[in-house]
Amino acid sequence: MTKQEVSERFQIPIAILDEYESWNLCDSVRQVMEAWQYDDRDIERLSLIMTLHDIGFAKEEIFSYMKLYLAGRDTRAERLALLNKRRLASLDEIHFREMQLARLDYLRYEIQKDKKKKG
């Protein structure tokens, strides 16, 4: 499949495909008639990249994770550490948003309470 076909079929932005190619992780991508050709292994890797992107990994983190992933099973502990780090960051974001909501609800409560007094 060409880059354009992959982008359209799997809804992967061209910028991510360009990035994937620039990382030289796509050893199975071949250039045929001046167009990159992606195979099933590339699609699988791109799916993982999109998942990492969707869960909040930065480009550098994705690159690091993918290098480890391609290095094989011996890197499971390192990959798990990266996932745990992202999970903790997500929990911190959730707790911060919960505090914001609590403050917002308090302000709403104060306005509603004041409105009832004035009737």
C-alpha cells in the first residue's frame, strides 16, 4: 500500500507516516516506483504508534517505545516502565481536573445559595 492509501484506509495522518519513515523503524517499507510501500507489519506498527499517540505519548516517547518494541521481548520491563510513567501522568491529570471540578461546583453552589436567599 502507498502512503496515501494507508492514510486514507486507516485514518493515519500523513505527518505520522512521514515521522514513521524518518525514524527508520520501517525496515519492511520498500520504495517501488518512487512510492513507499507498506506491508502488514508496518500497519501493525503504525497501529501501535497511533495507540501510543492517543494515550498521550510525546513523539520522543513513541520513538523510544518503538525502538524497544522492535528490539524484542527482552525489553518488556522497559516498555512497561514507560507505560506506567504515562499512566501516572494521566492519573495526575485526572486528579487535577477533579480538583477543578470541585472548585467549580463550589462556586456554582455559592451563586445558587445566594440566589435562593435573595429569592
